[in-house]
Amino acid sequence: MNPTNIPFLDQTLLSACKIHRNVEMAERLKRKILEIAPRDEGTLILMSNLYASTGKWNRVIEIKSDKRGMKPKKKSPAMSWVEVDRETHTFMAGDLFSHPNSKQILETLEELIKKAKDLGYVEDKSCVFQAMKESAKERSLHQHSEKLAIAFAVWRNVGGSIKILKNLRVCVDCHSWIKIVSRVINREIVCRDSKRFHHFRDGSCSCRDYW
């Protein structure tokens, strides 16, 4: 196995394992990857997320213990950017009030979430890796930066495709939500996250749900 293939295995195959809740296959991949790159923190993070999403909290604790000997980079806050009328607007996850149009953004977001739910959207609470009440998990998911950026673009009635950038990988919940929203607004939404371009159109994505 060539070390240059590690990002592909780490970010695509392990992500697919998380989507399908296939812990056994993910653990086999993890062992192969860590044989080549023992300090590959990204693999440990993906495995921790998989264990959390399947309720294996004892394994999450083990992963955290494995990471103690590392010196990981400080995690960047989740941020998204959208350009409207040649002006770039920045949104940070959980930051609901710093934008001057926050009232209109939140009203538009609430409307988009309602319409998405009417078409079958259900919050994927497995994307929240903290112990909190179910209602708090829903609120946390609603406050992701890409949702805020898209709501702003919809409110401003941006012509053509809505194009956003995100510094981190788009989560499973937002990916599902954006697919449905592309149907709600009958527009293409392009999201460039830290790994690839996602082209959302009429309820589907160009990545076919593997990224």
C-alpha cells in the first residue's frame, strides 16, 4: 500500500463505513492505515466519530487515550463563505447574531428547515458528538455554518447557482439537508468543502453520498 493512498482510504472508505455503520470493516481499514502511518490523527478522528455514531462510547474513550501521545493541530472552527454582489460573507457554526442580517437569515433558515422536513428531512443526531438533550442536538445541527450561508444566499435571492466554500468537511446531516433544499428552491447548490466539490441538484449530489 502506497502512503500516498492514505488520504483516499482515510477520507473515502472510512467515511463510507460511517455512512453504512460498518464498524468491522472500518477497524480493518484503520489497522492497515496505522501500520503505514501510526500517527495519522485523521484516521483516529474518523474512527472516534464512527464509534460515537454507533453508540460505542467505550471505544471513543479508547481512541481519545490513543491520541494523548500526539500533538494534534488545534481544530479550526467550522466556517463557510458565500459571495453576494461581489462581497464575501462569512458564517461560523453557532454564531447566530453577528451578521447584520441575522434576523432575516434565521427566519429564512427556519422556513427552509420546515420545507425540508415536509420533504422527508430528519436531523441526523449521530453527527453531534457531545452528550446533550435531543432538542439541543437539533438546534446544534441547525446552526452549522453551511446552513447559515445558504439561508443568507436564499434570502438575498442570489441568481443562478448558490456557491459556498467551507473550511472543513461537510457533515452527513448538512449533506442530506442541502440535497433536499436544492429541491425546495429548485436551484443548484455548489459546496466546496475541504475535500471536494459537491454539486447538489434536484435532491441529489454529484458525490453520490461518498466523500
